[in-house]
Amino acid sequence: MILLKKNQMNRLLNNLIQVFDKYFQTQGANEIVILKEKELFLCVNGKWNEFKDEQLKKEILNDFLIFLANDREQQFNKKNRSLSTSIPGTNYRVQALHKTALNDQEFSINIRIPPKEIFPIESFKLAANLPYSYDDILNFISDRKNILISGGTGSGKTSLLNTLMKKIDIEERLVIIQDSPELRSKNKNQTSILVDKKDTGTFTYQDAIDAATRLFPERLILGELDTRNTLMSLRLNNTGHAGTISTVHANSAEDALYAMNLNIRFERDISDKTITEYISRAIDYIIQIERNKKTNEREIVEILDLKQYIKDL
């Protein structure tokens, strides 16, 4: 692994941010994709735009990836072909694949551009047949219900989570656990824990959750449920930690339940019935969000009262 000295790293970071800054500042931009040198695709308001950029030379891009790997003490090479991290000091998430993992392609770099502001709840459209109002959704937070936000890639899960966090009492003590610095809260009394993207790292979700329980949290926020943390998260919810908010990748509220079931099965051999009952005790509501590709609007299309749903099965 090539190591850059600290002053070299600082200069490189500043130079790279200058290269990307005009794209970061583009109104409505939310994703950069780089597949070859001197070119990039920028997603603006749901549409892809192609740009030629002489500054995006192969050497610059390779140095960028080496810098990111070094900053999080990761390796990015033939043996470690996936890099999941963020640009230091920002909440710009980066996912890259090594050229040896690609077919006739030099680069695969994605940079997620987060919203510059936390949206009001009204910016998320409510489906016409949804039997819940904006006030109902916000009351889930003040009533300390355990919420799971479900949606596909780019649907607005993290944006909605940040919006709901604004409803949390500013005096509450928060512990936030995430693997990318995407969640934002104005609560002064908070500990925000950043875990390694891979369980082979030095600080895993298990480490973070074990630590979080000893940090006197009044409310726990877990960025995203996956195979590494679902069972641990649900265990916390079932042991007196109310008011949690998390996200999961799924295309419907029922699919979110199925996704959690599968995540748990990666860790334990437990029956479907036992898992479903355990989940229903840990989660109160699943909020399903989608992005309308035609209008680029984020829409809350379903809210599943999980306890009632399980009772009706």
C-alpha cells in the first residue's frame, strides 16, 4: 500500500476538492460517476449529464483513490478491489472498484452528493391513498416509536431520516452509528460513531453497538441495516431502547421485513416465525419512500404498522 505523508495528503485533498467543486455545487446534483479519465457523468434532478474535463487525468484519479484508502486505513489493490469510504471532513460518500475487478474499463468511481440542506417534511410528497398525515409521521418521533425507513437506491431514505431527526427534542442525548458521515443533527449532546465499511476493519458495527450501549443514549440512530448489524440493532430495540430510526434497502414495506429476515439468517439459523415476531417487537412502523423518475419527487408511498400487520397474519 502506498502511503502519502500528511502534508502531501492535505494538498492532494484540496486539489481534488477544487477539481470536483463545480460539480458538487451544481443545483440539483446528487451523484457523480467516473468511468474513464477526463470524463464524468453527473446526475442532476434525476437526469444524467455527460461532461468532458481535462483535469480528471488518470494520475489524479488514482491518487484520489489512494488518498481515500489511506485516510481510513484501508487497502485498494488487486486483493482488495472494493473501496467504500467518504471524502474526509465531508459527508460525500465514495464507492470505487479496482480496475482488476472491471471488464475493459479503467475506473468505476461513484461520489454521492448529499443535499445541502435538511428538507422540511412537506418536501416529501404523500401518496394519495396514504392514511397518515405529516403530523402523524412527526408524532412517531415525539412518541418515541421505533421507525424503519425503507426504499431503493437514491429514493431519499437518508434525506428523510435527517428530516425526522429534526423532530427529536434538542435536549435529548443521541448516539448515532453509521459507516458514512451522512446523518446530521443539531443536538449538542451527541456521539456520532463512524464504523469501518467492512467487518474485516478494526472497528466494526459490533464494536460500535457494544460501545453505544455504554454511552448513556436516550435515543439511538443507526444509519443502515444490513447483514452486519440487523440482529444487534433489533436486540437493542427489544431491550428498552425506544425511539430508534434506521434505514434499509427494499422496494416495499413487506420487502423490508423480508430483507431484515434474510439479514438475520446470515447470522443465525432461526425460524421465519421467530424472526418475524422478534422484528415486530423491535419495529413499530416501516415508512416506504420512492423517487418518481418523471418528476424527481420523493414520495412516501406506504406506512406499515408492523405490530398490527403481524397480528393480522
